[in-house]
Amino acid sequence: MKILWTDGSAIPNPGAGGFVVIEELAGGEGKPVVLGCEKDSTNIRMEGKALIAAIKYAGEEGCEIHTDSEFWINVVTKWAPGWKMRGWRKSGGEIKNLDIVKELYELYEEYPVELVWVRGHVGTKLNEMADEWANKAREGAEL
């Protein structure tokens, strides 16, 4: 099972956005394996796109994804099952970023995935690396 770290960025928010998937290597090192960007996006969209990219990257092998997005962990593990049962509706109105919600939840159901929340911006090596590369992706960096 792959161990992956993800992050997304948009500056300004909304504005140009980027995301990254970092694969954890032996010895606690990491390397970026997927980068993406959108000209007009938000932090939330980019965090979700990073999770989608991570699950696709790992595929059937499965993955443990470390993310500082508590929001997306809650979407996938707590809220999306009920929204899906109600025809992708929620009691409080529209579901924002429904395209990402649906795709992410479908992938989460299909592949072996464990989501691990990590506190962002506290010096965790691969979380900091993911933040750095999400910003590089936003600025147009390529692998």
C-alpha cells in the first residue's frame, strides 16, 4: 500500500490553484508524483483534486493518504454517504464542488483508501513538502 501526502493551494482564494501528490519513500523522504492546476479555483477544490489524483495514482494497490484537509475527510467519511442516498442533495441547500465530491466518493468506495488527518503548517516534513509543491504547481511547475 502506497503512503501518499496531498495538498492544494489557491492564491488568492479564489484564484489560481495548484495541487500535489507526494509519495513517501523509504527513510521518510518523499517525491512529488502528480501535479495539477486550475486557472480559477479555490483551496477547497484543489485539496479535493489532490485526493482524487492520489487515489487514481495508487489504483488497486490502495493507499494511505495524509492530508491536512479535515473538510474533505469529513465529506468522504461522514457526509457523502447520506448525500448520495438522497440523490446528491443535502438539507441545507446545494452541495458545493459536487463534481469533485462525486468523483472522490466514487473512487473512495472503489479502491482501498485510508485517510489520515495531519495538522498543517506545524513542521511535519512531508506535509510541508506537499505545501511547497502545491504552490509550485499553482505557479505552473511540472514534474
